[in-house]
Amino acid sequence: MSVSDVYPAEILTGFAVALLEAAGAPPDNATLVAEALVDADIEGLASHGLLHLPMYLDRIAGGSVDPCARGEIVADLGSRLTIDAGNGLGQVTAERACEIATERATAHGLAVVAVRNAFHFGAAGRFARKIALSGQIGIVMANTRPMLPAPGAVEAVVGNNPLAIAVPTGGEPITLDFAMSAGAMGKIRLAAGKGEPIPEGWAQTAEGQPTRDARDALLGTLLPAAGAKGFGLAVMVDLLAGGLSAGGIGEAVQPLYGDLARAYGSANLFMAIQVEGLRPLAEFEAAASGFADRIRSSRTAPGAGPARLPGDRAVQARSRFDGASRLGGETLDALRSRARRLGVAIPIALSESRSNQDRD
């Protein structure tokens, strides 16, 4: 069973940077990836956080991820571009795609950046929010290996493809970020590691039977959120991200935790929409923030918490951040193992003797 403990986020970030640099990543690439992973843990998105770093390191060692790649522009039509990520670390190429999309939308009013040969980039909302903080509307999507069956079927044919949309408000953007399954694969992996059940409706066995056993779910298929609606959205993300980039679609995208020598083959799409010109940005931001205030102040059922908007939990988590971040014991053990393999010193705060001492 995995036990979570709290550690200084600065130490976790530094440890992650050291591991990535030892694996061959340049300092700027290593820092960007480490910060993105730790930020996800700080925001309560452990399924997108340091949980994945051991796999990143193993894929670098296996040759399917190039830690030095930043992506190459292979088609440039001004407001429309295609980047070949070269199987680089996903957060690195996603960050670059966001910067290009924002710059080109400023010049053209709208920009679309399609990315092929991409790798896992963590939470899509991070990058949509980045675009929105520039005063533009950000839309980000990616495809994954097939995890979802068509309604009534048992065979996974489409990915659990994330979609994020963020709009500027003059303050914290309103950020919608969701994958198309009823439950995230990362959360199922966490539940399997802890030996905990998953909610009903999240997954089915390989034989198509509903299951709450996380391990059986990993051998079966995820179920789409909202049934045919979630499945349909997943299909469209696959076609937009994979189709427009000339990248992988469906089974062309490989299992993230599969053959370490075989490239993941994901595809991404980044869109930036310049608000100014359609209407004054300040007017749009005032309308968005006013609508957000109305929703948050709406009347709730007895005993229910306050009404929330998409992204509010992450915003609240950031506001409560006190310098510490939670990390599962299983993930920390995996990071220590990679540190020993790479010859990286394990910080005293993360050492096994210190962890055991903290639990006494």
C-alpha cells in the first residue's frame, strides 16, 4: 500500500531536476518538466504529477524519449503551424507550442499549432491557462492510446483524450480540463497502488463487466463520461489532434507504460483566440468574471458545499500552498530507485531513513 507524506516542494522540484539532468535533459528542459509535475501535485492532481517521472526516466533510458528535443516547425502558414516534437519531453514541446500560438494569435487574431510525435505533457489545463493569462482564449487537446470502447462494445478503440479550454477574466482564468473517461487512468493507477476500489461506472473488465477493482480496470477498459457523448468527443479530439498534425490516431498511439523503446506517438493541438478585435478585452473579462461570480454565489442544496466553476479546486489548492507538496510512498520509492541507478544523491528530506523517522 502506498502512503502519502508531505515534503518541501522546492526539494521535490530540485530532486526531479537532478534526475532529469542525469538522464540527459538540458537544465532548462529539466526545470520546465519538474516544475510542471510538482505543480500538478500541489494542485491536487497527483494523477498528472511526479507519479509519471519514473516512467519518463525509463523511457529516456529506453530511447523512446529524447530529453534534448524542443520540437521542429515543419509547416508554417502564419496562423497555422505544425511542429514535429521529435518525441521530446511533452511539457517542453507543449510550452513552446503555447508560446508560438500566443504570438501568432496576437499577429493574426487566431492561431492553431498542431503537434505530432509528441509525448505525455501532464495536465492540458496548465497550457490552456497559460494562453488565457496572456489575454487570449486557450484550447488544448491531445490523444492517447485507445482506452475507451464504443458504447456497448468491449474493445478499446479511442483514447481517453484530454481537452482543456481557458478564458481570461482579468484575474485567474476559468479553466476547464477533463479527459473523456468517467475517471482518469492516473487515478486508477493510484488506486491500484493503494489497493483501493474505484467508483462505479469508471471501468469495465476485459470481458465487459462493470468493476470497482482498480487492477481489473487496468486490464480492461475505461468507460466514457456521459456515455456516447464522451465517446464522441474523444473521437473528435483524435481526429483534430492526430488528423491535423499528420500524427498518430487511435491504435497508432502506443501505451504510455508499454514498450519503453517504442515512441508514444501522441498528437496535440493548441489554439489561441485573440479576444481584442472581436470585442474589447476588458469587456470580455468583465463579462466572464461577472458570470463566474454569479455561478459561485448560486444557491446550493442543504449540506452541499459552495458552487464551483471548472478549475476552482486547483485555484484553491494554489492559494493554500504553504511550500509543501504531498507525494505517495510508492512514487517516492520509485524515484529513489531511479536516483540510485543514475547516481543522483537523494536529498536528506526524501531519504528512506528520514521518511521512516517521520512516521515514527
